Amino acid sequence: MRKPFIAANWKMNKTISETQEFIRKFIPEVKDSSDVTIAIAPPFTSLPAAAAMIKDTGIILAAQNLFYEEKGAYTGEISPLMLVDIGCTYVIIGHSERRQYFHETDDTVNKKIKAAKKAGLGVIFCMGESLEEREAGKTFEILQRETEKGLEGVDPESIVIAYEPIWAIGTGKTATTEQAQEAHAYIREKLRVSYGNKADELCIIYGGSITPDNVDSIMACRDVDGALVGGASLKFESFSRIVNFRR
Ligand code: PGA
């Protein structure tokens, strides 16, 4: 039985005081949600404040990125050990915005996943096709490549896969339940090739314009085990409703 995993990806949003205000209001809303794993990924600057507030609540603190070296002359970068030091237990890797705007390749993503795991961090590993790729019938090809290359040489412990069709991110256009289920089942089948029956224990979560209005139907899909939420995670009311989804 996979425990649902719901994560907030705040991207480049919220100052420290905005983070504190959100978390103060959010904690009481989720005190009875022990049957769901909840993660919050604020920007780096808000991590210490968030860590102090969610300590002892069971909410996971996640970072949105890391660099794969442990330390050294890499101006502007943050290492896995620094994230552990600050209280993170998970990190988002391979988000399409990182791939698109910061030119991260499958190889970079694989190095980052390995570095995160080496430091003891769990990983929310994102993948998904663009609209062009979907329309060209290449969705499965992309998912196969991203799964194989991203996870090459990686053991599956504490890996959460996030299927995020790029055309659904921040666009208000969600994948249909059929499209989501089909992609998730395909990814699980690919994971089975490398990990055997362990693939059935891995959470594959959906991301892309999740809202309080569509979360229940997406979560009803057999192979959808949670959600990675951008825009709708910025308001505590809507993220609380998403975390308290109804199956
Ligand atoms: P969205 O973003 O919910 O705003 O579409 C999801 C994501 O990019 O993780």
C-alpha cells in the first residue's frame, strides 16, 4: 500500500515572513492528515525559517534544487550536505523549469540524484513531455529516456517520481485522468524493469495545474499516488484542501 505523497513546490515565491505566515496557518489544517506524506519546498532563503516551524509536525522540508558536488568553487550553488545541515530531507530534481531555463540534461539530473542520495536525501524526480512531443506521439519515448537515464545506477529507496506534462504546468490545463493514469502506469512498468516488484512500492505523483477542484479525480487514478503542486500551493486554503483530498 503506497502512502499518498503531496508536495508544495513554491518555486521563486515567498519571502521569509510570507513563509512563516503560510506555515502558521497551514499546520492546524493538516494535524489530522497522518495518512498523507506532506512536503513543502520553499525557496532556499526560507528553508531555515520553515525548518524551525515544521519541526515535530511530520511535514517534510524539501529543497527545489542542489548542485552535485559536495563543496568547492561553484559560485552560487548549494550542496547536498548544506541542505541536510539546514534540515531538508528531500529535494526536487529534474523539474522541467530547471531543464528548460537552466539547461539541465538527463546526465546532470542523474548526477544530482546520485549526489542527493549519497547525502541521505530523498528525491522528488520530475519528468514529462512537452506539448510538441505529445502531439508527435513521443510521450512514452520521452518518459522511457528520462526514467532510464535519470535513474541509471540509482537504488529506488526514497525516490518519488513526479510525472509533470510540461504543457500542464502553470497553464491551467490538467492532464485528463486517462492521460495521467496511462503515463503513470507506463512509468511504473519501466521502473519494474530495473527494480522488479519494488516498483509497486514507489510513489508516482502527478503535477501540472492541480487545484482543489481537480485533485480528487486525479487522486482516484490507480497509479497516481500524490501530487506536486505549484500555483495552488501558494495559498494555505487551497493547499490544505489538496492535502485533504477525498478518494
Ligand atoms: P503548477 O506547477 O501546479 O503551477 O502547474 C506544478 C509544478 O511545476 O511542479
